[in-house]
Amino acid sequence: MAGAPFTFSPPVLLHEDAVRELCRLARRGYEVRNKRETYGFLFGVVTGTGNVLVRRARSYRGGTRSMYGVCYPVADARRRRRELARELHQRYLGSFHSHVEIGGRVSRGMSTEDRRSFRDDDMSGIEAVVFVWAGLKRTLRPSPRSVVAYEPDTGYHYRIRVYGKYGDQIRKSRVRVQRSGVVIVY
Ligand SMILES: [Zn+2]
């Protein structure tokens, strides 16, 4: 079923705290033996100007995960994200998952399964994919359709992309980081 519970205009705004949280969660999945994807939920608001602002990210531990995907119990996941939305006093916006580098490769976009589960989830308006890989430091240019981060302590690179539902289409959305005033290098 296509459609979203809310409509919004790009760009999707990611609060800096949510960016940090997404990187931390992706890193956790990357560092375990037999790297695995991380999966969780995004919370925030739809602003007066019609943008989505993601303020918080929370991981969801239910289901099973592997290097290539996450399989979760839908009813339980929905219950959990309603709970979290109440606790955080934020609206549930969508989910996120990580794509980890395996043998030097990190899968680039949304897989067919990713698209299917996003499309079928009529409460999710956005889906973020967090790419994580280790590598030599080099300058990654942020583009209007992704947020990039580099972590000097670990040498990890991150790239966050956000997909949205536009009618029947799932498309990469423009994204912008909303800073909190703390200096951070992207
Ligand atoms: Zn995926």
C-alpha cells in the first residue's frame, strides 16, 4: 500500500543529535562479530513550514538481523514505536537501518526488500539508510541528498540518505543537518 500518514516538503531536516545517534547505532552493528545491520525508529515533528525534522533515533532490538537485512515482527515493532513516541513526546516519522561494509563493499541504495517493507508500512513517511565503512581519511563532500560524517577516532565514514514517499514513488530526499551550535566536522 502506498501513501504516508503525513505529507512533507524536502529537505528532510536531521537534528545533529539524531545524526550522532544514527552514527553511533550503525557503528555498534558494524563492530560486532559478523557485522550486522542496525534497525530502529525515527522521531520528531513536521514543522510549520512542512518539513520533517528528525530529532531522535532509537534502535529496536526485536527481530533477527544479519549482515544483509533485518527481519522483524511487524505488530511488536509498531507497538514499540508507539510507546517510544509517547515517551519522547515526538511523532513517529519512519525507520532507519544501516548498511555495513562487507569485504570492502557497502551496498549503495535501498534494496528491493527495503523498498517493499517501506512501501507496506503506511505509518512510515521516511526511511533513512546509514552507510558505515572503515577507510583512509579522505574528504567526502556532502551532497544535497546525503549527510556525510567522518570519525577520526575509529576511522569510520558514514553516509546518511533519507528516502521519502512521493505519491507511489520512493525517492531519495534532500537532507540538511540542523545544528545545535556545537562544533562538529562533516
Ligand atoms: Zn537495506
